[in-house]
Amino acid sequence: MKLELKTDNENFLNSFSYVLFTISILAFVIILSDVALKIGIISRHYNINYKCRLLTVEKSTTNFKKLSSLSKLKSKQKIWEFCREFVK
């Protein structure tokens, strides 16, 4: 007469690997989204800096409009004050 006992080691390993896989995918998505946000911030800062330098050379209305949309400032005077800090 044989006596067989089934253990749950295989089920435990499968569930543990599934949880570990899910956590690693979630961490990867969080890291990628953080990197994307940082690149967006750097790009916006570079774009504002470039447009402010361009505005000091060429004072056109298109430059004011682009800077207005980037910085959310409406008046030309506020845009000038904002750009003075960047050009320093």
C-alpha cells in the first residue's frame, strides 16, 4: 500500500512568481512614466529658454504668442519680466 501526499509547493511558487511578475511590471510602468514626465519638464524649460533668447533678438508677435502659451502669461509686460529672469 502506497501513501502519497500532495504538497502545495508548486502552487505557492506559481502564485509567488505571478505576484513578483506583477510587481515588477508595475514598477517598470511607474519608472517609465516618471522618466516621461521629467523629459517633458526639461523640454518645456528648454523651449521657454530658447523662446526667451529669441525674443530678445527678434521682438515678433509670434514669439510672444508662443511664450504666452508656454508660460500661461497673457500680457507682454509679464512675459518680458518672465524672460528677463531666464536670459540673465
